[in-house]
Amino acid sequence: MYLIVEISINTNNMTIKLNSIGLEKDPKDTTVVVAMSGGVDSSTVAGIMKRDGYKVIGITLKLYDDTKEVSKSKQCCAGQDIMDAKRVADKLGIEHKILYYQDKFKQGVIDNFVESYLKGETPIPCVQCNQTVKFRDLFNESKHLNADALITGHYVKSITKNNETNMYRAIDHNRDQSYFLFNTTREQLNYLRFPLGGMMKNQTREIAKKLELNVADKPDSQDICFVPNGDYSSAIKKFKPDSFQKGNIKDMNGKVIGVHEGIINFTIGQRRGIKVAAKEPLYVIEINAKKNEIIVGPKNKLIQKHIKLINLNILCKQNELKDEIYVKVRSTGKLLNAKVDLVDGFAKVNLLEDEYGISPGQACVFYSKNKFGDKVLGGGWIVKTENNYLST
């Protein structure tokens, strides 16, 4: 069985029948591409689409030439996951393709990740991955296959009205991935569908078990595919061995109190690994890449109120940003009350409550609340932060 939604439009009270992904087509006449990473979420989405009568093409991306070390960790888009995706496709009886995007991934994600750390930033490779190989290149491939929609297993809720799709935080806030998708373009968003946005994670696994998928109990991927075991510095050293240069660690008064082995070992707000003795806990307050210096101080010096954003992606009408909205400055962070001013291609964000340790290189995502949930209004990349003590 598949879901049919009936709505009435125009003065003639004409009824249009939409399928479960909001298209005016019977599922059996609707072709969808499902991005299959080999995990339980994307596999379940493929199963749902097949169960509901759609023509399904599964596509798995080979993004990284994983080593023996990487293949043992919980990755996505690596060797074992590709095999799992293939087994799921065989089980469902759907067409399955593997696209070899290692070069695209290296250029669009890994190189950006390394350079960002060398500039003293804290990058988010998952956003870059979605922005490039997943939603740009896979989007184009799906169009080439004449698919009616591109389906993913992201936990994001989307609502389509008047041929325009808006994105909302998932019902399962612990799994919500809207922060990682803020850079999705309007054209991409209108083509994408996210069936899991209205589900809790346990419901996804229950469906996978009913569909008898071999990945129903598979653990979620935890590491970035090219960063085994979360060891960022080792990954950077592998791709750019000469990036480790010793430099000074200074206190808030500019006094040298230690030496570091490379700024890529640090991020704003970090407490552990500073290796400087002090009477009170020290945190990384600022990373000065030009001087190759780390500035440390007490936690209260991390409070920040003002953020500058570049490379904006706005998914709403500008008047929706005039009133007080909510922002997220890290993927695991809470929604913060804020005011946003758009000025000459960049944004000034004024936080109306305290937040600690905001780092350049991260994203700041805009939200508003309405009857459908927390709507994603867009966002941008943090290039500068300000507090009462320092500015980065």
C-alpha cells in the first residue's frame, strides 16, 4: 500500500492526488534514486520506496580509498558499507549503481578540511560532502537518469506546498541533521525527499527488521570516513605531513606559558591536551594562524555574542529574518535566540543569550518556529567571532 494525499485547489474544487513523496504520479510510474550509504537509514528508505511501489534505483558513492585501519572503524561510504548496500539492493530486487567519486571527494571535501584546519578553523566536512558530491554530483546523476526525485536517509523533515519545499528539524531532535544540510540550494531542496524526518530512530530499525534487511541492527557510522577513530591530527598529517609547526601558547595577557606542536591540534573551546599547568582549567580562546599562536584562558572568556558569516545560503524570504529568530552554531548545540542583519553579502548575527566557544569554520544555521516545526531559513559559514575579550 502507498499513501495518497488528496487536496483541493482552485475555485473548481478540483482534487489532485499526490503520492507519498508529494508528486502527482502513481508510484509505479515514479522513478526515484535512493542514496544508499550501506547504513540502516538509507537502506530502510530504499525498502520503503520499493514496498510502496516506486521504481527504485539505489546509488552508492565510493568516496574514499579506505585502508585496513579505516575499514575496521565505523565509517560510511567505505568498503564494507558498499557491500552492505549491494546486499540490501539484491534483497529488495532493485537496480544498484556504484559511483566512484574519490577524486571529487578529495578536491571538494578532504582538501578543504585540511586547509581549514591550517587556517585555525574547525571545519565540518559532512556539510562540504553534502554540498558537493552528494547533493551536487549525485543530484546531476539523478537528473541524468530521469528520476523524479532524489531520496536520502537524512533525518530532516520537508514539507512541499505550491511546488516549493521547505526543510524543518526532524521530529527526532537527537537525530536531526538539518544543520548539515543548510547549504542545500532551493533547486536541490525541491527535488529531494527525506522520508525519515517524521520518524524516531527505533521506528526506522523496526521497519528494517520487518523488511528483513541485513543492516537492521548495524551500528550507526560515527567517524568521518577519512578520519579513522576521530583522530583529526593524524588524518591531516597523512595528507599534509609538513603542517605541524611548533609555536607559542600565550595567556590572555600575551605572556608565553607553553609551546604547542601545531595549531591543527586545537579548536576553540578545547580544554584537554593543552599541556600547560595552571591554577584553574585553561581553554583555547583563540587560534592565531598567522602568528602560529594559541591563546588560552578561563572558560568565562569563551562567551561570545557577535558572529560574522560569509557564503550565505538563504532559503526564505528576507522579511522572515527581520524578527528575532533562532540559530545553531554547532551540530550538537541548542537553538539560540538571535537577531540577524544581512549586509552586502554577509550576515551579522547578534546572540541574545550567552554561548561558549564558537569557532570559525563552523556553520551558523537559521531557524524559525511555526506550526510545522522548526523551519530552516538558511545560514552561512562563521568567519569571525567577537566577545568582550578577544576577536578571532
